[in-house]
Amino acid sequence: MDFKAFTSAISQITEEKGLNHDRVLEIIEQALASAYKKEYGEKGQVVKAVLDEETGKTDFYRILLVVDHTLVYMDEEQIVEFGLTKAEAKKFLKTEEEEGDMEGKRAKFNLEKHLLIKEAKKENKEIKVGDEIKTLLEQKEDFGRIAAQTAKQVILQKIREAEKENVMKEFKDREGEIVSGIIQRIDGRNIYFDIGKGIGVLPKEEQVRGEFYKEGQRLKLFLLKVEVTTKGPNVVVSRAYPKFISKLFELEVPEINGGQIEIKAIAREAGYRTKIAVESKAEGVDPIGAMVGQRGVRVSAVMSELGGEKIDIIEYAEDPANFIINALSPAKISSVEIHEKNTALAVVPEEQLSLAIGKDGQNVRLAAKLTGWRIDVRGENQEEAVSIKDEDE
């Protein structure tokens, strides 16, 4: 074996795949053990390979697990073969529950894998149930074609599994955060992003209506969730999720991370308009001014990332009537009547009616989502209110 080339290959794999060096070495040892067992081992045998990185020499061991009745069960032939007493036999017999292969029950005793504790104690009185006994196997260098293919398949499979584990480890704890991604490919309704150590998928329902995507484009994304599928971890990202807006503002407004300002609620129709309610937690801090920034630089940065989506920043109020008045801005509201069943009536000057309702009812609809109240609107000279149905209803 050209060991310099071998160690160089390990380093290359660890770098390209982003895997830990010890994990790659473990995968190679597993592959060598599989190849040895394929060529020289017995069915059911557990073989472990130990590779010396200094010399390139590989030692192979047969592994036996020391067991008792708590770990394994036996059939009647095995009970007779080992000459167990009636009391011992009763413990080792398969239970009715185990007949259904219930999870977490004992394994079937296998002579190639297991060694009874009473047999193990004949050689070592200090040994315990659950310990492993390693026996050095005959050194072999010549592996056949089938064994070599087995080793290759094991390496490829284990590296894929290790990559999937890395994706889970990297992104599971980052759910709800913003990541930066480059569009790698567009496949039907889904868009795939290179997000560093993994691929993020932006499904159709998480895309912004009217937003144009092209390969090579870099965008900020909201890491929505990491799903475990039969094909491995699936990292789902979003640009339409309402909380994406609050995370973008966190990047631009240090007062949010500093705890001086709190985002209380968000209502969004992605690609068109967002309303965001904020509250000051520190005396002398203007929440709206901090969010907008000097000459609008902060809110403009967020809007730019969203392709120009309009953002209304309003001040949160504990009093429902005042909160609704603020939420219906930029319209001027004369009064708000709070009714039963979480319903409110907003009365507005006639010239402000269309502004309060908004195009296709968008302004009042977003205000309702923001406040959690069903809001009806009527002009000061009107008898009947205009009721806007929520798109989600």
C-alpha cells in the first residue's frame, strides 16, 4: 500500500466532505472489516479492523459480546447444547412479548456474536455482562474482487451517512435563523440553494410571489425546518415566512438584540406588504425611529432584500382599540368600538375609507392578522360597515 497516498486521500475526503478525520478513519476501518469478513469470516461473525496510521498495518479482531439472560434469549436446542439448568433455561426462553418482535427486547443468542457470562468467567473472573472480548485474527493481505467491492460500497455508504449526520448537526440547531445561499439549480417548482455544508430547498409555497430567481443568485433565507426523510435530511428554507422579516430587522437594528426594542407581532402577505408591531423596552428609545433608521436606511435595507416589499412599522399598544388604530395606519381612524367575539368596528372619515381598507382589502386584512381581532370598517356617514374576509378563512 502506498501509505502516503492513502493518508493524502483521507485528508482530501475530510476536507471535501467536511467530515471529522477520526470519523473517516472509522469508516475505512469498517470497510476493511467488512472486506475481511466477506473473504475469510463466518456468517454472523463480528469483525473489527484497527488501522495503524503510522505504519499502514491493519489488525483484525473477532468481537464477542459477553451476555446473560437479560441481553439474549435461546431456543430449546441451544438450551440443551449449553446444558443449562431448569432455572437458567426458564430465564433464557423467549417470552410471549418477544414472539411479536417487540422493540427493545432481547436478541437471539448467536454463537458467532455472543459468549455466555459463565463461560467468559472461566477465563477472566473480573469480566462483566456487556463487556467485549477481542481475539486477534490471522493477518490477511489478499482480498478478492468481491471483498474489495464490499469495502468500496461500505465506504461510499458510510460517507453518505456521515454527510447526512453532519447536515443534521449543522442545521437542526439553526432552525429559525437566517442563512445565506446561492441558487444551485431550479428543478420544477423547487429551488435548490448551496447553503454551505448542505443543500437547502425552497419549495413553491415558501417562495415570494412575483420574485424572480436565477442560478448563481445569492439570497438570504429563513431556515424553516430540517426534516428527516428516507433519502436523508431535507433542509427547508423560506423567503415567505413572516418571521423572516423579524430576523432581517435583527441584522439591521442592534436595539432588537440589545433588548431595547421588542417585535410583538408580524402580519405579512409576501411580495406585497408587511405590518410589524414594535414596542420600546427602554426609556427614551423610539421604537419606530430605531426600526426605520436615519434617513430610512435600516428599513430600506430590509425592503431591498425583499425586492421592494412595502413595510408598515407601527407601535404596539396593550389597549386593543389603540392597537387597532395603529395597525390601520397610514389611515386616520376616528374611533374603534370593541365588540364581543373578538370583533372590532373602526370608524373612519369618509376620505380615509379607501385608505383604511386598502387595495383589495389588504390594509384591514393585515391589521386584523397583526392584532388578532376581526376588524370591520365604516365611514362616519355610513350605516353599514365593510367586512373584509381573511384569505386564510
